[in-house]
Amino acid sequence: MHTAESATPEIPKIGDRIEPPRFGFVAIAAAFENMEAARQNGYTETTGDYMIETFRIYGKPIEFHKSYGTTRMEFALVKLEKNG
């Protein structure tokens, strides 16, 4: 289990559950080598400041529950691109 406060967390894998600041516990459903690939697959919603080494977690809405006023989301691990 990984939390934003972990001193040296492991890089999560597909199926792992983590606890980013904005969403409580979420499961990693996908992994991408770069942000462009993640965006093309709909993963654009940041989970806040949750970052592990060179990776960040992004979500995408997959279902809106009108009666509850909530959106069900799916989350992916995205490798951050190096600058310079």
C-alpha cells in the first residue's frame, strides 16, 4: 500500500491500490510511458501532489452517476518526461 506520506514508496504496478491526496484509495488500472499517451487514452485528471520518483497518477472519468451526482473514475500511472 502506498501513501503520499511514505518516505520511499515503491513504484506501483497495475492492480496496486494507492492513496493520492484527492481521491482516497484508488487502484491503478493502466500505465503509460508518457503524458501524451495518457491524454490520448483520457487520463487527464491530476490526483494532486501524489508523485513517486518519476511517475505521477492521473485519472479519467468513466461513468457519471446522475442520481448520486458523482463520477466513477479509473487511474493510471504515468511516467514523467525529463526536461533538458
